Amino acid sequence: MSNKFLRIYILNEYNAIRRNFPKLSPLRAYTKAWNVKVIPIFLTVMSTILGFVPFMIGDKTPFWFPLAAGTIGGLVMSVIESRTRLYIDISYEDEC
């Protein structure tokens, strides 16, 4: 899952929560949106990572090992960066 799509997925839920509960603070709405969407995101990420693990520990062929390493690293960093970036964006919106 691309970082851009991950953010859209969470922001879509965030916007729905803000529409349904307009008096809810932006930070609280973001936390609720993250909690609703975190399970499908992590299940997708974990299934992809676990699918590439055999290529990391098996024969280190010139094609599969770099593909697995890059995919696993990219997915992990994407989730970490998305969580941090969205939190910072929402916190900034709350201050304005």
C-alpha cells in the first residue's frame, strides 16, 4: 500500500468522523479514525511482509532477495512515516 493511499484511507475516515461529530477536536477525531483503520492496514502490511520473508531467509537470489528487502523496508517505513506525518498535520490543524 502506497503511503499516499494509506493517508487517503485514514483521512477519508477522519473527514467522516468530523462531519458526524463536528464538536469533536481534530486530534480526537484523528485518533478515532486511526483506531478504526489500523487493523485493515496492519493486516495488509503484515501479510505482505510475511509473504516475502521466505525470499529473505531462503536462497539469496539476485532478483528475489532485493525485491523482498525493499518491499519489507518500504512497507514498514511507510506505516511509520504515515502515522507520524498525519499526527503532525492534524496537531497543526488543531492549533490553528
